[in-house]
Amino acid sequence: MIVVHETADDATIWEEINYEKNTYEDAFVHAFVDGNNIIVISNTDHEAWGAGYPANGRAVQFEQIEVTGASNFAKEISNAAYFTAYMIKKVWANSVTGPVEWDGNIMVAP
């Protein structure tokens, strides 16, 4: 399971990461994504805090940074889609029963 959050403010990705470091006991995600960066701040073995039960104990969670403009949003969505596909392959590909095909873009399982 992947949970995508949106920061909904005008802070930069680095400001969001610093905020997370200071408030990790209240909310915590594994990574941050914007139009230029995918920054993983924690191993996915650590439980995220931000989506409630049962997602907190089972999901990879990341924050999309609020961006402005269609071009910036398209780049951010592209990075978010890439990170989501990468994490699906990394975390769950070996746990799917039956054949799994990975062409670098999408995972297909029965």
C-alpha cells in the first residue's frame, strides 16, 4: 500500500523535511517528492504516522510538496509516479503470488 499526502502549504521540500524532523512523533512519512527531487528520509521498515490504522503499519507513505504551475505539477506527478512504481517493485514484487512482469513502467500481477 502506498499513501500519498499533500503538504498544502508553500514550504520548500527542505523546509518540509526539517519540519518532519522536529515533529516526527506527531506525523511521519518515508519520503518527500517535488518536481526536482525524490528524497527518502527513512527506511520503509519504520512505521509511518499519518494515515491511521491500518495504513500506518503497512504503507509506504510520502509527501508531495505543494507546487505552483502546470509544468511543476507535471514534473512532481511524474516523480511521484516513478517513486510509487519503484516502491511497489522493491517492497511487494516478491510477495505477489504468481508471475510478475516488470517492464520498468508498471508491475503486472495475476
